[in-house]
Amino acid sequence: MKYKLLKDIAYLFAGSTIEIDPLNGYNSAGIQDVSLLVDHLFYNHCDEYFVQVKPPKPKSVWDLQPQDECYCIALGFVDKCTWFGNQQDEMFRDSASIYLTESEAE
């Protein structure tokens, strides 16, 4: 996930965007000492130093990116789904069974 820095830290300045994967302990700070500092601040002072950058919403089903939320029609029911971009997702999209909103799907 991408986060924007709210305050300067080490070699990174407020407004900079950094990618952090909390599950795998990865961040894109690059420099080892800065990476350790980013990890410490993320886990202990997250709200004070970081705000999550939300990607822009897709304008059509053809703009969907992995992890985007969408709605699909399967077995006659509308279901909230996560787009993974795999072969099954593309089959649903090709058969006009993927929608951006629940109201479109209904």
C-alpha cells in the first residue's frame, strides 16, 4: 500500500510517497537505517506520520486494477468481489457480468 508522509523523517520529506507492506515488513525507503526508522514509526506512530494514498477509482470495468472492488453477477446473484485480473475475472468481464457499483449490477 502507498502512504504519504505527513512529517519529515531522516532523508524523506513530508509529502513523499512511500510503499509499505505491513504483512511482509517491506518498505520502499531504500536506505537500511531509514527503512528501520520507517518501520518503527509505521507500527508505533502511524496516524502521526502516515496517511494512506487511495488509488483513483476506475471509470469503467476495463480500468480495473488488482485489488479494486467491483460487483459481479454469478448464479443470478449480485456479489461484491475483488478484482484480481485473472482468467476467471476476465471471463466475467467479457460476458458483461462485472460492474463498478452494486446499483449497476442490479
